[in-house]
Amino acid sequence: MEFLVTIESTPSVFADRHIGARRQADIDTMLKAVGYDSVDSLVDTAVPASIRQSSPLQLQAALGEVEVLDALRVLSKKNIPAVQLIGQGYYSAVTPAVIRRNVLEAPAWYTAYTPYQPEISQGRLEALLNFQTMVSDLTALPIANASLLDEATAVAEAVLLMRRANKSKTAVNAKTVLDSDLLPQTIAVVMGRAEALGFEVEIADLSLGLPEGDINGIVLQQPGVSGRVFNHAQVIAAAKEKGALVTVAADLLALTLITPPGEQGADIAVGSAQRFGVPLFFGGPHAAYMAVRPGLERSLPGRIVGVSVDNTGLPAYRLALQTREQHIRREKATSNICTAQALLAIVASMYAVFHGPAGLKAIAETVHHHARTLAGALAASGVEVLHASFFDTVTVRVPGRAKALIGVAESRGINLRVIDADHVGISLDETTTADIVARVADVFGAAPAGDGDDHAGASFALATDTVRTSDFLTHPVFNSHRSETQILRYIRKLSDRDLALDRTMIPLGSCTMKLNATAEMEAISWPEFASIHPFAPDSQTEGWRLLIADLEADLCEITGYDQVSTQPNAGSQGELAGLLAIRGYHLSRGDAQRTVCLIPGSAHGTNAASAVLAGMKVVVVGTAADGSIDRADLDAKIETHKSQLSAIMITYPSTHGVFDADVTEVCDAVHAAGGQVYVDGANLNALVGLAQPGKFGGDVSHLNLHKTFCIPHGGGGPGVGPVAAKSHLAPFMPGDANATVGNGAGEPAASTGVPISGSRFGSAGVLPISWAYVKLMGGKGLTEATKSALLAANYIASRLNDYFPVLYTGAGDLVAHECILDLRELTSRTGVSAEDVAKRLIDYGFHAPTLSFPVVGTLMVEPTESEDLGEIDRFITAMISIRHEIDQIAAGEFTLADSPLHNAPHTAAAVINSAWDRGYTREQAAFPLDALRQDKYFPPVGRIDGATGDRNLVCSCPPLEAFEDPTESFEN
Ligand SMILES: *Cc1c(COP(=O)(O)O)cnc(C)c1O
């Protein structure tokens, strides 16, 4: 594709900023340690010649920061912001500036990793616990998770939860019933999932009662997509009478005024927290939520933050019930979701903390008031308003005139929802003013009654049996931060408790925690990008679509595939999309029996969980002694399952951090048996510019833009997991969930495949980050980044091998972009576990490497290209110092139980304590290296006991006394 914006490019220095080790002297130091005299000779040895790409990347020459921002400005101006009244699950919202700048745009929040190391994550864990409490209170269901991906996929997860949980004889194989007033994109996503798993879904108007036959579960929406607020009590009771479970998709803002699902007997509530301060973002990222009644918590997908205690008995937060997750349970997991939407959940929670219950209710009442005023005006002028009881959405019947009226509105800068030729939907929101109400009314030839005369809307009051009477958000945290000074300090206090990439390297293998450059982040909150509704007419979204098409084209060039879809909003979703494409392909060839998916035992847990969701049967392939795929086992499994073989999922370079030399032979063997090759591309940071999965044997891959392509991890999301495929799979790439309804988007969907999320481009809002990264680096810079990542990993492996043996190496004893440090021998000799080392690293100011994945008892280190030699050496020095501490235990200088390792991490309170009586000094506890004396990070809590918290699950804000924090004040 030709470049879209013509700007002269001058030589860019951005790669020098992005890559940490750029000075020749540093590179030489690293090369010397590894034993090579040039980066190229190291790379040529490490990367098998059989997979190397033959020519350099054909991308546009690198642009400078100023030029890239200019180009983004030009693209953004091709989007036309409008008054967005389309609704359908997406509403304009005000992001309070204090939250935008200090959370959404603050590196302390957006560069954090998923809180698997809870001692350095107490701030974001508290914010996520606030999110759970907010969801739980508003839905009146006690157990909420810390976010899901989007509303449509959250409903799909709820349907699957009901099918897992409802084991009664009549229900287990019975159909799932969706109310016809659900969001159309939700229905499309659920139908796609159901088709792959082979269960029946019926769509029915549940306001008329339940359909005939056995039912596994029903899904209702409150308010419905039509805007109607309907008392669900009766249909919920009838469903439960029949042994069905009940899910209600509910709007959190509406729930401040409307009876919550939990009070009506629902088992599950799901929905989107978008309108709590998160921009439209052309469809995402937005945090979806799910809450359940007691008894369903172990089936709940996604992460749950819970309260436990640390080693001194202090309350402390950590992720609870992780044994449900895919990284433990693999094909038996509750869901394949790994990366979710933590950052957006935190924004939504801060919005609730800032506004409080009264503020939220006031916002909801204003929205409702405007909607009633509009309905009153329209009805008074003879326009038929469909429902008498609604919250924010008015559906009108205008026989034969819908298209014309929407055209008029559009010409006046207002987007309304096309329902069909006769119906128009109008959804108001927090940004709606009386002037906007008047302008909308005028489109229909109506005029609102003057001020002080709301009686025109009087007949549109919420039905009394749907009005909420219970309190919500009564916890002090939602009632203590009304002034901007207070919220600013609260945000800062929480982020100061955490270690994110803005303070230290995060050497997490498989997670590629690299620089998220500020220039890359700049554009995401520009209104011309952020305020665009995903279902806005094409004429208003040209800039977005150009940017996305250009990024997709660049990703095709980088991966060697023919087609890319950015719709999947996490790696796990890309996996599912890719496997569904393979499934569609086999079905199209009459090969319905091809359902076996081979997965190496070392694969990421999402692989197995995704295969199950794609209706496949997982067969595990063994690992050889050197960490590569066991060829004999592979051949045997291929032979056994020959006629049923659907696919193999391989990660390349493997999760062992090594370039397997025979990957092309593995691909050939699978192809020869009629199978397809899925290459998990999460490790693409080791390949960009050097090798293309689409050229060395892959049929389809997902990439993690939140790893290799610089979208920040956000403390557990957002992510983007584009699926990339060869042309024979193109017809099965993700379709548009909204294509079947007249949405005004006009353009036909790019493919007829199963939709994988609710909006066509998924988490479009963060794509400018990856677009900017590719443009800033150019093909040469990207390739240099890959080489630097390989050099840095090999430098660490060489330097640490004598202290912690590197488990797997490939050609020339080299690793790829990460290395596994094996602690098992040390553990058996001294009792010091890999976890002890991970926790002790906190005392040295580091976030631990990946713990016990893919091999239990090991640490997997991935430095990325962004770390400079000084920071890498700081890490190496810490690890060597820790090794000496292990030796002190071996030498009997102190016992394991009384060692700095076992007692790590050390809080300030633990060290500054007159009763100190340990076998090692306080200095060794807190300042094991002199350099720590100046910039010391103290974790707010000591080692956390996860098991206690799981036995006694507390997953909403605990009473304040638990913490006795004098800085909190309760003003009510
Ligand atoms: C991160 C990762 C995934 C999952 O990606 P998410 O975005 O977290 O869903 C899958 N496979 C591998 C190898 C990974 O490292």
C-alpha cells in the first residue's frame, strides 16, 4: 500500500531512543561476554538459516517524532467528530481531566504489568478492587471480576459460564435463549461461539414469556437495545422455575436508577463500564465486567482481586482463585482470557471514586431527564415513541422516513442509530445538553417544552416497579475523594505503591515489557480519534480506516502473511480467531472430522483454552530433553490422529526461549497430514526483520501488539491480538458483528468469518501506538531492535549462567530473546525456591522475571531491546548478589527460615523495628547493595499468603478498620 500521508522524511533518530544499548562500547562489552565479534555473527548463529527472510523489510523509511505526530494529525483530521447518539453499547463520556492525565496517560499506571507479583502491585490491586466493588454494588451481585474484554465477548463468556455451571439433567444439553432486545453485536458474537461449540441458541422476545422446551440459560438486557426498561422479575422467576440460569447484560449508569439484576434473582450480570469515563475509542478498548452470585465464583472467567494477609498479618490484595485460570488449568480453564482491560477498569473505578454515589446518580438523572424531555417533545409533535419506560434511549417509529431523518441529523453533525427503514434510535449520554436535545427534536420537526416545564416528558417516567431503592457505593473510598486535590493524591498514593516500567526494567519472559514511548501514546486521547463511535458512518471515519489498513499492511509485510485483522482485543482472542479460521477452512472442504489440535506441553495456557473454545480436542505433544518438540512423539501423534488432524499450535521461538532448528520440518509434517499450522506469534520480538512466520511454515498467527508493538500492558490490558493469515484462510477471518444490521457503516464486512469481538476493529483506540512505533522505527530500526533484543538476552544468559544455569540453548549455545534460569538444583540443595528469588528481587528494586513458566522452579528473563547496559547490569548484579545469599544459606551462615530470601520482600516497617531479631542484619535486608541506599523502593506489604485469601474469599472493598489507614477520611 502506498503511504497515506506524504511527509518528507529526514533521518530518524528514534531508534536510538527506543533501543537501550546503542553505544558501540556497550555493544562491544555485551558481545565480548557472549563471545562474538559482531551482532550479525551472533544473529546468524542463533537464528536458523532455514527460516531467515531473504530480503529486508519493505516498509516506509523511519520518520521522526515530529513527523509521525504530524502524520497522525493529518489522519485524525480525516475523522469527523459528531454528536454521537447511536448508543448500542457505546456512549460519549467525560473523562475527568485529572483521571485522563494521571491514570490513562500516566506511565506509572499504563506501563505496569498484570499484578502477579502482588507485593509490588498493591496500588493497582486496590484500584481494581474498587472496580469490583463498584460492579458488585451496582449489579447487587457479590462477586465481580477485575474486567473482561468487551460487552459482546463478556456475554459470550456468561453463556459459557451458564453452560458449565448448569449441570441439571434437563439443562445440560438444552438451548440457550437470548432476548431479542440484546445488542445485535452481542447476539452475533454469541452465535459464533455457539456454532463452534455445537450448542443451540434461540432468539426470542422474552417480554412475552419463555419459549417452549428445555433451557440451559437465558440472557436479558437492561435497558434493552431499544431503550426499553422492562421489569424482568417475572421472566427471571419463570426461568429459574424451569431450571435455567439467568444472565442480565446491564448498563452500569442506568443501574444507579434501575432495580439491579441481583435483586431480581439473576445469577450473572455482565456489561461494559465504558461510559464511566472511558472514551468511545472507535469501539475500544473498554472494560467489560461480570458479577455472579455466590457459588459461581470458581467458574467465573477473568481475574479476581481478593483480600488476603501478608506475613505480618496485615491485610493485602492479590489475585484470587488463580487455579481457575488458563495458565494452570489449560484446556479445562474457565476461559481463555489472559490479558483483559485493567487500565480501562481502573479509569472507570476512579470515575466512580471521584463522582461517588450521589454524583453518579446525578449524572444518570440528567441523562434520563434529557431523554424524557426529548421523548415528550417528539410525542407532542406526533412522532410515535415506542416505549414508555426507558433510561437514556428513545426509539421512534417513523414509517419509511428513518433514512431521510438520519441523513438530516447527520448533516447537522448528529449521529442517530439506524434500526431499519421505519425506526430510529436516539441514545443520550453524559455530554448531552439541552441544546442538543433541542437540535435532535428539531430534526423530527419537534421542539422541547421550555424550561421549568418538564411535563411533556411526565408520561415517560420509569415504571415504579423498576426503580432502584437500594444504596450503592457506600464504602468510604467512594465517599472521600470529592475535591480534585483529594483524587489527585489518591491516584498518586496508589501508583507510588507499585513498581512499573517507569521505575525499573520488568524482565518478564514471554511478556516483552519494552518501552512504550510517549510520542507513541500521544494520539490516543485526541478527540478526532477518541470521540468516534464504532458505528459512525464511513464518511466520518476515513482517518481511522486508513490508519488501520496501513497498520495491517505493515503487519503483513512484517509477518509474511497475506491478511491481517486487528479485531481480536487480546492474544487469546487472536488465537481463537485463528483457530476458528482453521475450523472454517476444514469445514469448507468437507473435513468436519478434523478437530484434533496438537499443542506442545510447554505452550502458553491460552493455547489449549482457545482450542477448546474453537470446538477442538487438545492432544499434547511432548518436549525433548533439549526443550524442542519431541519429534518421535509428534510423528506418533500425527499418525494416530491423521484423519482428524486439524492443526498444530506452536510458539516460535518456543516458550523455552530457543529457535528450534527444525521448525520447518515440523510444519511440513503437519501439512503432509492435512493439518494447518498455527504459529503463536507472542514471541515475534525475536523475529521482526529476521524471519516471517507466514513464510517459514505458518498458515495463521496472532501477534501481541501489547508486547512486540509497544502498546503498554496497562496493568493487565488493554491488548490487541491481531490475527494474521495466508490467503486461503482469508474468507474465515473475523467478520463484522454489526454487519447484519443496518448500522450505516455501509461498507461490507471484510470477511464472512465469525466475529470475535463486538466492534469491527476491536480495540482500535490503541492502534495509533503500534502504527507510530512502526513508522518511527522503519524496517531497519525494527530489525535492529530485534537484533538488540537477541544480544541483550544472550548477554544476560552468558553473565548469569555460572550462577543460575540457563536451561535451554540452541545453536552455538545461544538463546533467542529470553532465557530460562534453572533454580531447581539450588532449590533441592538449599530449599530456596524460585519464588523466594522473585520476592527477594523486590528488595533490590526489581520486578521479578516470569516465575515457573514454562518450567516449574525456573525464572524466565526477557530484557527486550529497550533496556540499556547499565540497567541490565544492575539486574545481573542483583541476581549475583542473591546467589551469594543462597550460598550463605548453603554455608550455614543463616537458616532458610531466617534468611533474607525467605523473609523477602522487606517492608520499611519490618526493617525499622527495634524488635529486629533476625539472623541477618537490617542493612542486608534493605540495602544488600550500596546503590540501593539512595533510591530505595519499599513494598507496602510483606510476602502475601495467597492460600488464606482463597479459603476465605473477600473480593470487594473490606471494611476500613481492616486497614486502619489514618490518611483515609470518611466524610459522610
Ligand atoms: C502473552 C501470550 C499469550 C496470550 O496473550 P494475551 O494477550 O495475554 O491473551 C499467548 N501466548 C504466548 C506465548 C504469550 O506470551
